[in-house]
Amino acid sequence: MSQVGKVYLVGAGPGDPGLITLKGVKCLAEADLVLYDGLVNPLILRHTNATAERTSRVQDSTGPKLNQAQINQRLVQAGLEGKTVVRLKGGDPFIFGRGSEEAAALAAAGIPYEVVPGITAATAASEYAGISLTHRDLASAVAFVTGHEDPQKPASSLDYQELAKFPGTLVFYMGLHRIQAIAEELSKAGKSATTPVAVISRGSTAFQKTVTGTLADIATLVSEAELKAPSLIIVGECVSQRSKINWFEQLPLAGKTIGITRPEGHADNAIDRTFELGAQAVLMPTIDIQPLTDWTCVDETINRLAEYDWLIFTSVIGVDAFLKRLWETGGDARKLSQMKLACIGPATALRLEQYHLRADVVPETYRAEALADALAPHVANQRVLWACASRGRDVLPTVLREAGATFERVVVYEHHDVEEFPADVHALIAAHELDWIGLSSPSIARNVARILQQKFGSLKTLPIKFAAISPVTEQAAIEVGLPITIVAQTHTWDGIFEAILSSEQ
Ligand code: SAH
């Protein structure tokens, strides 16, 4: 029999994908299989290369319905097969999370396991809403209460008399649909009708919405505001602090969702920036980057590097792919010592710097035309090598050959259009919850148009705004019918965010 594996019961945090622990990320990096529940932000899955399956209590497009016994069985089975498994659960795995039942099943089956705590919704949502559950002047205790009791239970185990007397803050999980009953029960049991109450919906995500009121009017206010699950109900004087320290919902792009079209594995900076601005990043890779399967041409070129005068990079991925191969085949930066280096833009130049290489030429504007113009005066009778993707525009070879260069290209990575976006992205678009898509190259613009057209028909009626990284990308987008709302002044992803910010303000 194969060696037994190990199962990690990991808390994913409540929504903001930055709210997972370092230990949780490490477990994901090592996992062979990830089973995640419906509350987990799918962006967290970018920390793993494992097969990831969503466990759903309802049958839907993302996979089959699994009940708790079946989930326990899956975990035990995968453990017996020797797999490293992460069971990823929204918030904290044990707080109203049935993680302890999963641990018990693993213990009974003799499968090694560990529990990695997470940030539970009560702390994250309240703090993102500007509420300290235990402010020393306002609450000396906090209670986490279920608002949705097991319907099989013969009698309520919640004693509202005791809850009404509780000397601190009450936080109800899973109570949105019963808010009227909860408020009434507390009032009947003697809690003042003027006690402040906050209901926080989809806490710590860009969709976070908070409604405040009192025990007397909160149910009406919540139904008027059409709050959605998951939501928390917070009852207590501490809710009053929100008027002073409501920081998250005031971030400049709060409430916005931005589609990041960068390839998977290359989107971290753009994702981080989106969250800093208060918006939600939606990873929708449009281009799939694959390493070469056959390196013969690259290796052969590397052996002849001394013959070239110039080396051109037009992407960060190209820099990584080429320099990694140079290193793996026994070479290092000294092989480039007689060459000049040119980059298309600041991000590519920055990546070269990380290898302690300085670009000799970076054009003012981040476009192939600008790079060609910047290089043209220098390349007559020079031998120029371009480390490029399997697909690209022909501006550089055309202009530089005209300028008298001997031009060669070497393909250092494969570059394919993806066929469609992940199912959760399509669902978001269908629900009109995607506000912006950043388009960072002409081929991305073309492919976004193709996929959206295939899935949703007319592009003009989609309630999505498009931000183009540059005029060239804008042009390509317009040609395929994507209406561009704004074009970045600086032709980088940061520039795209700046443009969206200025458009939204
Ligand atoms: N284990 C989770 C809770 C699971 S129970 C945790 O520790 O957070 C599910 C309930 O958690 C929901 O009904 C809701 O009350 C609350 N919840 C989870 N995520 C939330 C969020 N982002 N905002 C508000 N409430 C949330």
C-alpha cells in the first residue's frame, strides 16, 4: 500500500484573498488536491498547482453536490492514496465550519492532519466595516451565535433571555434570512429596541455593503437594501464606531470589480493593486503561456550569442524564459557582456534589473513602434536578436531590417489564446457584477472580444467598461467592436488602474 498522505484543514479567510495565513499558502503550494467550499475566493487557488475541486452543497455548474459525509470520505480516501490534501474553508475552519467533523473523520481513519486557523468572518467583516467588537468602552465580551440552527433540533438551544443580558457584542452568523425573528426575540427578551445593529454583507470583498440601524428597524432596512448572503448581524453599542472609522468602503475603487487579463502566474502585482484600491480582482487569463517543449533553437542561439550586437526583450516572460534557459544550460550574464540590451517598457526593464542587467534602450512609450524607432538609428550593420513569444507583431523586424540590421528572432515561450474564461467569471458577467476589464495588448483585446461574443452575443450591450493599456491596444479593440472607455497614459497595468481611477472619480 502507498504511504498515507496528510490533510490540512485550512482557513481561507472570508473574502479578501489576502486574508489567508502564510501557513495556509504554504500548504496550498505543497498540495496535490484542494477541496474548497463555496465561500472561498477562487483567487486563493492561484497559490496552488493542485487539482482543485469545489465542494458544493447544491448541484450547480461548478460541480456535483457533496454532503458532509461524502466530503469526509473524499478526504479520507485521498489521504489513504498518499496525497497531500488541503481542505480549504471560508473564514476559519472550525468557526461554524464543520472542520472539526472533518478532523474527527480523519482521526478515526488514522489519516494525519493539521488544522490551520483562518480569519473568521466576524473579525474581518467587522474590522472592514469600521467596528471593533470589543472596544473597551463599549463591550467587555463578544459572542459568536448561530442565526440558523440545525432544523433537526427539537428545541432551540439559543436562550434569548440570556443573549439579551449578554454584557457585550452579539455576532450572528447565518442569520440574514431570520433577521426579523432574531431582532424580535432579542427585544422581547428585554434588549433595548434602540440597541445599534449592523448587518455586513459580503464582508472584506469589493461587494461589501453595510446597513446600520437599531433592533427596532434593522429588518426593514436590510430588506430595503436587498442585502445578500453571506452576511453577519452585529448587535451592540460597538456598531456606533463605524461612523468614525469606516475605512474600507471608502477606498477609491470600493465596490468595483476589475477583470485582470494577464496570464495566470503573472498577475500577482495587478491583483494586489486592485485590492489596495478597494476593488475586487477577477482573474480572467486570456492568454496561456507555456514553456517550450523543444529548446533546440534557443540552445543553438545561446551557443552563438557572441555573434550578436543587440538583444531585445518585449515582455517580462521573455526575459525570464531566456535568462532561465541561459542559466540552465550552464551560461550566465557574462555571455551577454558584449551585447547591448533593449526593452519595450519599464516592467521588462525592471525584470532585467532583477538579474542585475541594465537596459541600454527603453523607449518613452511602451509600444513596438516606439522601440523600433528608438533602435533604428543604432542598428545599421548590426546583428539583432529578439527573444520573443511564439506569436507577435512584425513591427520590429520590418523597421529594423529597413534600418540595415540583420534581424533574427528566437521564440522563448509559447503563447496561445485561451478558449474561454473560468465558469465563475462568466457567472459574474451574467450577474452584471464585472465593472471593468483591463486590456493589456492587442491580442488580449481581440481574444476578450471573441470570448465575450461567443458567450454573450452583442458586445455593445454588456455593462462592462474596457480600459486599454495603450492607443495600439485601443485601436485593436475598436476594430473588433470593443468599446474602449479609457486609455492608460502610462502603458503598464499601473497605468490601467490610474486610468480607471480617473474615470471613476
Ligand atoms: N467558517 C466561516 C463561517 C461559515 S458559516 C468563518 O469562520 O467565517 C457561514 C456564515 O458565515 C455566513 O452565513 C455568514 O454569516 C458568515 N460569513 C462568511 N463569510 C462572510 C463574509 N464575507 N461577510 C459576512 N459574513 C460572512
